[in-house]
Amino acid sequence: MKQVAFITGSSRGIGLGIARHLARKGFDLAINGVRDESAVSEVLTELRSLGATVIYCQGSIADTDARAAILANVNAHFGRLNLLVNNAGIAPGVRADMLEATEESFDQLLNTNLKGAYFLTQAVARWMIEQKAGASDFQAAIITVSSMSATVASVNRGDYCISKAGLSMATQLFAVRLGEFGIPVYEVRPGIIRTDMTAGVAEKYDALIADGLTVQPRWGIPDDVGRAVAAIAEGSFPYSTGQVFMIDGGLTLARL
């Protein structure tokens, strides 16, 4: 029986890069996004061509009812869930200096990037524990995609940084709590990745990378993150729960 992965925010960008690699590794997939299914039909066709059974679960993880409906959909189609990849996230609508930022932006960022992921993980963890109780050999894991912004301060998007720092602590908390059940929890922390989210600041980062911002002098791409997540998902790091995997081209290395 194939393992089932649910990847939030996976109809494009980093999430799609992850989905492609998990499909190649033999996972069946539950794909998530907020767009109508008709808008992601090409993505679903592509993933199915890689050999995966794929369903689309529309909805925002920031919404309590949507989270419950999504998991009910996964259960109805597959009857199991082996892997949760928390990837969904939004950027600030406006990159505002901390002294000018609004509560509205803060609430929107935290509700999606942190609160939604936290309570989705809680619900999935409960389900995984039930599945473990029913079959001791049931394989389960949780991977959260955060950001270098968990530790690298950007004063023009403080709300985003705080949301990612919170995800990093949530990974540690769930790793500790789920250790007794044999459910490992990991964090993957990308650096500058070329996606829709970074398109508006591409010129800025082009210049920074050219000036030596990263040790490896290029942008990251969704495929880089997908490769890392797939390696973790297939069980290559069974004794590393709670750990952070940096996918940042050496950006955060201390250098003289």
C-alpha cells in the first residue's frame, strides 16, 4: 500500500516542487490550495503522470472549518495519512517598516503561516496517533517548511519573520510531544527561492546574490526544497527528529 502525503499550499511554487518529488518517490498525494480546482488542472495532470493518485483539497488552512473539511476529504479518499508537509504561507500584502506595520497584516500573516499550520498539525498528529495504535508498523512523519526568516531579521516584514520563528518552535514542540509515538517531526528552512512570492523583489535579490549574499551564487528553486523534503520523507533521517535542514545556499553561514 502506497504512503499518502498531504502538502499544504502545493499547487505552485515550493509546494509543487515538493509534490513532484514525493510523487516520484511513490507517494499518493493530497494537494491543497485556495484556487478553484479548474485553475490547477494542469498541475494535477502532471502529478498523476508521475504515477501518483492525486486529489485536490481546496481551502485555506487559516480557516478552522476548512481544515476539518480538508482532512475529512483525505480520509474519505485514502483512509490514511502518512506524511503532513506544512508548506502553505503568505507574504505581507505590503512590505512595511515595523514602525508602520498594521495589526491587520500581522493577524493575516500569523493566522495563515503560524496558527493555521499549528492547529492543522495538532489535528493530523491526533489522527496519526490513532493510526499508529491500529497498526504498530504504520509509518508517519511531519515536515514543516519555514524560512531563513525564522532567524534572519527583515525589519520591513516583521510579521512574516515572527510567523516563521513560531513555526520553528512549533516543530520542536511537536517533535518532543510525538516522540513517544514514534512520529518524527522536521523543519526545512529555505533561503531565497525563486517563486511567485519573490517575483516582486527579484531585482533586489539578483543584485544581492551577485554581491555575495549566498555562498552558492544562485537563487534556490522549488526543486531544491523538493529534493530535501523527499529525502526526509523516505526515511533517510530516522534519528533526527526536531532538526532543521537548511536549504539556503550557505546564506546563513557565518563568514569573515
